[in-house]
Amino acid sequence: MLPDDPALARLLPDAYPDDPAAAAEYRRFTENDLMAGKRANIAVLLSGLETVGPDGRLHLPAAQVPAWLVALNDLRLALGTRLEIEEDYEAMIAALAPDDPRLPAYALYEWLTWLQDSLVRTQR
């Protein structure tokens, strides 16, 4: 069954949205492994934060980049779901009052987007 939590539902969508029985069966066999993989990627990301050098830069081993990219994407998906981010979200942010309590979360989303993009660019 699709998780009730919208963020989890976004991270673990139904494999067969038009066939609830097949989706449930697929989920039964894959969900635990998918979640374990997501936890492992986050663990790599968190351990990688300890690799900040004396120059203040993150020195990320190339072998960790794929886990970082997946973890950053999962973080963005979860946060974006909670914030109800849509394609034109920049206009929505611009319309918020300067004291809106959601602004830090939107700033975090933007930073995660920048970080993911920066990391992708290092792989070219």
C-alpha cells in the first residue's frame, strides 16, 4: 500500500499505479531494500560532511558521489513535497511575506538544488 505520508509516497511511488494488487506485491518485495538503500545513501552523505578540509571545502571521494547525488535528490523530493513545490515555485516564494516561517525551508530547498547541480557538474 502506498504510504500515507506524502513525502514517503513521493520517495516510494507505486510501481504499477493502475494495478493496486501488482503494486502491493512489488512493494512487498522491494520496499525494505529501497529504504535500506536510501538510509545507506544518507549515511554516506552524513559521513562525507566530515571530510571538510582546513580550506573549508568538502573533499568528497569520487566513489561517494553517486550516493550523495541520490541522497540529495531524496532530500529535495521529500522537502519539495512538504513545501508543495511546483514548477513555478519561484513566483510563489517571491510573493511570500519577508517574515513567512516557510522561507528558511525554501532557502534550504534552493541550497540543496544548487548543491546537487554543482555535484552533477563535477561529473562532466
